[in-house]
Amino acid sequence: MNCRVPLCLAVLLSATSAFAADRGDRIDRHLDARGERIDHQLDVRGDRIERRFDRRADRAAAHGHPRAAARLDARGERIDRRLDRRGDHIEARLDRRGDRIERRWDRRS
């Protein structure tokens, strides 16, 4: 049993030092996850808005207003597209920031 204690301690210390040395990688992963989460939230929001405008367009078409239906449908698609672009832009920006931080930490070590 006494043999295992130093071995466990050595493994624990090496794992701790390896974990501490990868701070740039951890920050990069954190920023990547944050960017994906924001992108997903904006995608969901855009899809929900587009569905609402589609329902409004369907009601307008059912009541005999084809131009209003086309306008509502186009507006919903524009909003969804804008939110998708915004989410992609934020995700890309956070990815670049994480990569830059990771490279900086790699140079330090």
C-alpha cells in the first residue's frame, strides 16, 4: 500500500501541472463553446420569429391578401437571415479571439 501513495501522488501532480499548462487551450475551448451557444440561441430565435411571420402570412393569404402575405413572409426570412449572420459573426469572432489567446499562451510556455 505504501508503494501506491507516491505513485498516485505523482500522477495527481503531473495531471495538475499538465492541466495548468494548458490555460490557453482551456480559454480557447471556453470561448468556442460560448460562441456556439450564442450562435445556437440566435438561430433558435430567428427560426421562432420566422415561423410566427409564416403563420401571419398564411392567415393573410387565407383572408385574401396575397401581397400582405408575401410581405410578411419576406420580412420573416429577412429577420431570420440577419440573426443567422449575426450569430455566425459572433461565433467567428470568439473563435478568432480564442485562437489568438491560445497562440499567446503557447508562445509563453
